[in-house]
Amino acid sequence: MCLFCKIVNNEIAANKVMEDDNFIAFHDINPKAPVHILVIPKIHVESFNDVSSQMMADMTHFIQKLVGHVDIKTSGYRVITNVGDNGGQEVKHLHFHVLGGAKLRWGHFTDADPKDYL
């Protein structure tokens, strides 16, 4: 069973922010912004490649409620999902990072040489 499924099953504690019948939002243990919350479905879906359009619609609505709940809706925020090894996905359970609470920079690849990737 994956790490996030264990959180869903209350086998591992998480600092939950919001929850409904289908999704859980909790604080990231290694935050990259003043507000850094992970949003996951309660059923196991490995990645964005495997998610249904209906689940995405429902998750979108959940995230929109979440950003209002944590008061970043008007100031701005970023929603990110990583897919696969090259995309940086560390936990093979669909999750979205919701980051906000400050002016966010686009920091990765700042020291990368594009020639290394082409």
C-alpha cells in the first residue's frame, strides 16, 4: 500500500486541512511556500495519466474550495502535479501541490543548461 493510501486509511497521521467523501488536503511535510498543501483522491490513482475526467472535475471543485478556505484565492496560487520519474513524481498516487501565501518564483531549471536536455 502506498504512503498516501496509508494516510487515507489513517495508518499514517497527516496535518489535514480539508476533507470530503472523495478527497483529502493536508500540509506538505517539506513545504516550498508559506502555504503548501497536497490534495489527493481517497481512491488510489497512480498519476495524472490515469485519472478520469469526472474525478478531475470533482478535484477541481475541491481545490477551488480549498484555496478559499486557506485564504489564497484572491492573492494567487500555483497548482502542480508531477507525472512519472522524469516529471519528479515521488509518490505513485495522484496528488496536486497547492502553493501560495507569497510571490512565487519559478526556481527549477535556473541553473540548467538546455543543451543537457536536447
